[in-house]
Amino acid sequence: MTTPATARPAAAGRTDAAGRSDAAGWPLGRPPAGFVLGHVRAVLSGRILDDARIVVRSGIIEAVEPHPPGGSSDVDGRGAMCLPGLIDVHGDAVGRELRPRPGASVPVGFALAAAEGRVRAAGITTAFQGVAFQERSAVGLPIGSPPAEEVADAIETAGSPAMRILHRVDVRCAVGAAALEARVAAAGDRVLVVSHEDHTPGQGQYADPATMRRWMVEGEGMSPSAAVAHVEWWRDSRDELSETGRRTLERLGELARAGRIRLFGHDPATRQDIDDLVDRGGAVAEFPTTREAAAHARRRGLMIVAGAPNAMRGGSHAGNVSAGELISAGLVDALASDYLPDAQLGAVMRLVATGACTVPAAVRLVTSGPAAAVGLRDRGALCPGLRADLVLADLAGAWPRVLATLPAFVVENGAAESAS
């Protein structure tokens, strides 16, 4: 069993001219801009460096090297695994914290703080939270307040280095599409990450409407007969909005091709779904529901994101293709937490235990792979010059245990700031 990492007690908060700390202690809640982490097993892109030392300067990795005999460090990792900070390109933590029970909601600020605590505890240092630009949920229930604009504004106003936004737009919801359009107009030169969704029963994730009926019974407490009636009503209502969906997809294509948004296609199921996504300038096939769609996405040059809970559990809860099967076939670039933040590291353990991946290959699926999917080039690996987002973890047991999450504290303009 790995012993938790420790920092030797000393005066906190001072750094030398090189940006490294002159003391092992630091304020609770964040590491300093400069420090030396020693005696860890560093998970690099293609191998594990045993008894490694990682030197951090101004929140940036300066060196990853064998720990020199007799060399000192500010933090003794005591043999713990050191991973790059995990990156999550699709998480539902904020939405779940906003409404912890049906009919019970909490203030947005409280939900954000709670969600950030959850993702940090899971070793995630960059989290794209799915904000639903739609009036009704995927299964046709009113979402209610707060609206997507308020949640997105709260995330941006909070200025958390961990939290970013995945704009989930229901293509058949004109209100959601208009709200997204307003955000794109206000974004200036910033490129927004957008995932287009269409959860009409009979296609995509709910290709078999029975899946949605089961959800209404188990998740919403409906009787079987009420669930049948609700799903049929939702399907008929959605069919009436097919023209809205066509216009929204056309507009998203214009924005993607113009470089205003980075476009994900949610739940592609067929070759045609993939071809259409490529034609509209999409970059990522998100949660393909069939092997056919994933294989065609690879052929067409799209990145592929699968669900970490699917990989961790060993199968899809909705009856779609197994993420493990896709990973074994080389058809996954990144794993997203979806509805369970801890599943990212759990999936790493499962993939290694089943022989589907080596530790470095599995870790890439939750670090450098997601970074590439959202176009982030400054993080995702233990390499000099990248952000020093670090995670110490015990991977010796059946399931992982996060020992410490150390987000980079970057020095800018002479002052230390948490950078996003």
C-alpha cells in the first residue's frame, strides 16, 4: 500500500529566484508556484519513470527526471503514482449538484462549489461541465430554473481554474439554439466547445425506445403505462420539430467551419451520422453508440470520446457498444466522466486489470487524449513546458485512491494566479 505523500513542515509561501519554493510547507488548499516533488512513480506518455523527481517553476513543469541520490524535495511522494491532472471533456457534476433530488434545487454558487469539490477529489484539474441549452431534458421532462445562460455565466464569473463549459445544445429546441447563438456572439475571439444532441426516441442513445421507458420507470418513478405514454408523446413532439433541428445543425456547421466553435457530435450511431458531422466541420464523435460509427469516425479523421463509466463498469448502461470493446480496437482517444467523476480513474484501473491497456496508455485516455479533443495544448502530460497539474494516486489496490490533487499555480506578471 502506498503511503500518502507528505510535505516537510517549514515556513510557507516563499519562492527563490528560480520560482522554486525555499520551504516545504504551503498554504492549505493549493500548492505554491514553485516546488519539487520527489520519490514518485511518474506516468509518462509511454512509460513509468520509477523514483522520479518533478521540478515545478512558476506553475510549469521544469523537469521530470530520476531522483538524484541524496537529492532533496519539498514533497516526498513516498512511491505514489504521479499522473498529469485528469481532463474531463463532458461531465454532469454541476447539473447533478443543482438538483440533488427531484423537486429539490440549490443555489448555483453552492452547486458549483460542490461540483468542483467532487471533480478535484477525483483527480480532475480541468472539467468541461455540460450545460444544457434546452428547455426539456433528454427524456422530455422540464428542466426548469436556472436557465443555461445563468449556469454558464456563473461558471465563467467564478473564475475557477478547474471549471469550463461544454455547451450542450438540443438541436430541436429553438430556445436553446437562440441562447447558444447569443453566447457565441458574446464570446469574441474565444472558441466555444459545443456538443449537438438529439435524444428523440428511436435514434442515437435511445435507438430502442424501451431504454427511455425503463429510465422513466426506474429514474422518475412513472408507472409502466405512464412511461409508454410519455415516450410516445415525446417522440411525436420531437418529430414535429425536425425542421428546427435541420436549421440548427446547418447553423452549427457554419459556426464550426468558421472556427467559432469546436463541434462535438453526440451519440452518432451510423456511418451517415459521422459523414454528416464531418461535413458540418465537426471535430469529435462523442459517445458513439455503435462500433460501426466509431470505426467510421476513425476513418474520417474525427477524434472519439467514450464514456468512462461504460469502460469502468464493463458495458453501457443503455445497451450501446462497450467502451472497452472500442478501446481494444483502437477506436477511442479520450474517456469522459459523463455522470460519474470518479469513473475516469476507475476506468484506468479496469482497463489495466483486464489487459486492455498499459498504465501509460490508459492514463492517456483521461489526460492527453481529452486535452487534444478540446484543443488544449498546454496540459495533459508530464512534460517540461506544460502546466504542472499533478495528481498523486495509489493504484496498488483493486480500485484507485486519489492522495492529492495539485492544480498548477501559474505566475503571471510577477503575481501568482490560478490559470484556467
